[in-house]
Amino acid sequence: MSEERMESMTAEAVRAKEEFLLEYGAKCQGALDEMKAPVFIENKYGEQYIVHDGKCMKLEKPKPDYIIKADSIETYSLNGLVDYIRLDPEGIFHKDGARHIVMVMTPERVEVIAPQKGYWREREEVAKCCAVVPDIKFGRYMDTDEFQIMVQTCFQQDENREKVLQLAGSVKKEQGMQTADDGVSQKVTINSGVSTAADVIIRNPVTLIPYRTFREVAQPESPFVLRFDKEGRAALFTGDSSKWQLEAVENIKWYLMKKLEGEPVDIIA
């Protein structure tokens, strides 16, 4: 074999060797880079993790925005709330078989809550109903004229209310009056001018029916303690704590259950 051919083969071999080394080096470098690249893992619960540089970190998915809620409809009577649900002008009560919750919150407030929605499982207040009730001043002494007006306008008419009004009407500032209180009854002695003094005994507690919830339902009756001070001013003190509130809430619940029978709502009190 000639020297020229040997030199030519040697050059080709050297070039082939260089190409091989370059290709092999590139492959090795690629393998090294791949080993350094982050690895993504997802478990059966859909949670994703990234493994990089020997560390494992949980990936937090971007959370959606909160639902934009419309202003709730407000009514001031139970009948108005019933009409809104029955008419369903916005088509929200008879959609997709969903059931809304009608929640009796207090004797003066009822709320309509939509089913949970979205990623955040939000509840939307669709409507609310607020009772219009008088401001009854319990536990405060007032002159008899103001007291009579309060009793006449804020309490349901019955025999006991008339007795309270009759007694309050007979007590005037210009009359002499003496009281005796044994904790159960109050004895009121009224001196009218030169006439003979008359004793009026009030048995406490006296049962009255104030307007404290929606007018569509029965107003709960409660015991009250009637007192007169030495100046002839009258006051009513509550005597049943919160028992009347529980009764009022139950009355509202049963009223709504009857009126909304067949509607896609659940009444809760």
C-alpha cells in the first residue's frame, strides 16, 4: 500500500474518530441535562408535584375567582317572599333540579340561600324578608299617656290588654297613689280627690301578645311584669327570656311550609 493512501486513511480515521467523540459527547451531555431537568408527577388525587435537584415540591393550581353575586331581593312580608319564589321571575328556582334553602334566621328575618356553587363552594343569598315590627320599650318607666299609646299600638287586643289599659288610664299625676309590692302582685291605691280610695291589685305576670314577628303568623304570647313607680309611671318587664322567639320561628316555618308546598325549596328553622 502506498504512503499516500495510508496518509489518506489516517486522516479519514481521525475525522471519523472526532465525529464519533462529538456525537457521543453530545449524547452524554443530553443525558446529563435530562437528569437535571425537573420531573412532574401527578398522584391519583390529581395533585401535582415537581422533583428537581433532589427536592420535591407540590404545585399549587391557580384558583378561580370568587363568583360575582347579584344583590338579593328584599321583601317585608312573608306573602311577598312566597310570591317571589312561586313566580320565579329570574328562573332560578326551577333550574337544573336544584333546591334552595329557606332559612328562618330570627322572628324578624328569613333568608333564601342558593345551592353551593363553584370551586369555593359559595352560598348566595338570593332573597331576604325582614319583618316590620314596632319598637316596644320594655323595662322602661314612662308616663301613663305614653304607656297607653304603646300598649294600644304594639299589643294584640285581648282581655288582659284591656285590663292593663284600664288601670293605666285610672292613674293620673294629679291623683295620690300608693303602691305595695310583694313580688307576686302589686297593690295600687288611687285617691281621686275627696272620694274614697280604691285598691287595684295587679296579678303578675300578666300574659300579653305584643307584635314581634311577621303579621301573617300567630304572635306568641308572653308573661310580663307590670310595675308602677311612686310617680305613677308604668313599665312592662319581660318574663319569658327567649321562649317566645323559638315559638315565633316555628310559626314562620310551618306557615312557609304550607304556602310553599310543591316548590323546590327546603324550609329550615
